[in-house]
Amino acid sequence: MPGWWTALFIAGVLFAPVYLLGINVFGFVDTYEEDLAQGQADLAARAAAWAASGPAFETDARALKRYADDPLMVAAGAEVFAGTCASCHGAEGQGAIGPNLTDAYWLHGGAPEEIYEVLNVGVVSKGMPAWGELLSDEERAQATAYIQSIQGTTPPNPKPREGTRYEGI
């Protein structure tokens, strides 16, 4: 038998009791249960810190109204609108399958928080999908800012008005 095989065997025989005692008696390495308990404690601490920090993005009425005056939010909202809304509402919000978003008439309310809510839950009876599961709070707020920014504009070939007049414009 080669000498290095013998050396490996002897090293294994000498190392095995040290390893077994170190793990099982002296606790050199944490057990699964200890690791799990530590991981759960870390997760609970992170969850508590996250919950204490408040919502990830402000979506109250005041914040949504303020976003319409922020050029960065409006520009980002234009991108969200182009990718998710323009196919039904037209590239400039003039209306196509969906209603015109540039006039003062609204089917489900024209206030910023109402626009945000329609984006969030959709209008299933009219074919408007709920974007709440697909877009983040920030993306929905950006789209709301963009929609507010195009209210009162006159795009080419606007769809006739629908709904009731919203006086907030």
C-alpha cells in the first residue's frame, strides 16, 4: 500500500475524534437549531426596522398632488404611461379604447388619490386591469403625476367627454 494512503488514513483517524468532540461536545460549530433561531431573530429585527420606517413610498392625497409639480416624477410617469396605459388611453391621453384623460370629465373621479386607486385596483367591468400587483407604489404614483400633468391639455383627436366634471382641474 502506498505511504501517502497510510498517512491519510492515520490523519483521518486522529482528526475524527477531535472533529466529533468539537462539534457535539464543545460546540465549535453551531447546530442547525441554533442557526435557525439566530436567522429568525435577525429576520424579526429587520422586519421590525422596516415596519418602523413607514411606507416605502408616500401615496397619500397631498403627496400625489405634490408629485404632479415634480418634473422628474412626471417624466418617469410618462414612461410608465407609455408602457402600460397608452395602448388604451392613447399616447397623449386623448382616449382610445379607454376614456380621455386630458379633459375635466372623469368616470371614476379625477382627484389624484382617485386616479391612483383606479390604477391600483382597476375597473374590471370596463376592461381596465389592476396595476397594483404589477407596478410598484412609486410607478403608480409616477403614472398618477403624469396623468395629472396632462389634464387640461388638448391632444389631437380627443375622445368625447365621458363621466362627470371634476372641478379640481
